Amino acid sequence: MIFQVFLISFGLSLVGTIPPATINITVMQLSLKKKVRSALSLSLGAALIDTTYAALAVQIQIYLAEQLEFTNYFYLIAALVLLTLGVVSVRAKMPEPDVRPVDSEKTGFIKGVILGILNPLAMPFWLGWTTYLQVNGLINLMGMNYWSYVLGVFLGELTLLFIIVRIGKRFTRVSNNRTIVNVIPGVFFIFLGLVNLGQWVSYYL
């Protein structure tokens, strides 16, 4: 189960980092300017913050699971978050890169931390997916599984950002295709949200 949890969180983090956002666009811009070390340090800072959000989301989900009055609402929570993420994804537009200068590895790391903190969708993304995976019995986050999940989140995002550093401008061939990076995932989120909403409704029928 530990390895399965790792693979799931790694895959989610990897795929979830593909849609164009300030962090990955800025990393691409730095790589194009040959500031590879700054891009890598920025990636590390951003990945650490996103992993912290994921870890907090798991703790929130575990806490709610211990409160019996919330148990019947897990499907509803997952449904609402996934539906919101789906709508946001479908309506998303290409963000403007943060082009302020990054002159050193330390500056890049600090900038990555700041961009990570200012990422408004990180917490709901991980709260929604964690709840969905748990209530559908796909993962168990007790004991070492928790750390395996968190490690997967960290390495997944870091891997994708490192790939962006390597491929540079070629990343735009994917990120500029809204159908691939926004519409299809958004529709998938909405579908999963509706499924969970249906499960919550059926629970009371």
C-alpha cells in the first residue's frame, strides 16, 4: 500500500503541475534566460510549499474523519471541491509570467516559496483529491502511508518543474493547448464531482 500511495500522489502532483500557472511559466522563462540554477532553486521552493499544503490537507481530512458528524458529508465535500476545480480549470486563461529578476539561487528559492504561498488552488486541490481517494478506498493515509503520500507530492511537482527547465520553450507546445491542459482535466474533475455528488445523494435515499 505504501508504494501504491506514493505512485498515486506522485502521478497527481506531476499531472497537476502541467496546466500553465505562474510557477511553471516563471520556471520556463528562467530556463530560457539560461538561469538554470535559479530555475531549479525556484522549483524547489515552490514544491516545498505545495507539499506543505498537501500535508495540511491530509491532516484536515484525517481530523474530519475522526468527527462522526462529518463522516456522512465526505462525498459532498469531495464533490463540491472537484466541481469547483473543474469549473476553474475549464475557464482558466494563460497566466502572465512573473518576470521580475532572479539573480541568485537564494533569490530563486525565496521567490519559489512566495509563489507557492500565493497559489490559491493548492489547498483545495489536495483537500479535494485526498478526500476523494480516501472515501473511495483508493488510499489509506495512516502511519507510513502519510509520509509516502507527502513524498510523492513533493517529488511529482519537482520532477515536472525540472522537466520544464530541461525542455524550456517546448513546454509552451503543451501549455498553450487549452484543450489538453485545461478543458479535458476540467471536464474530468466535473465528472468525478458529479459522481461523488450522486453517491452522497444516494446515501440518503
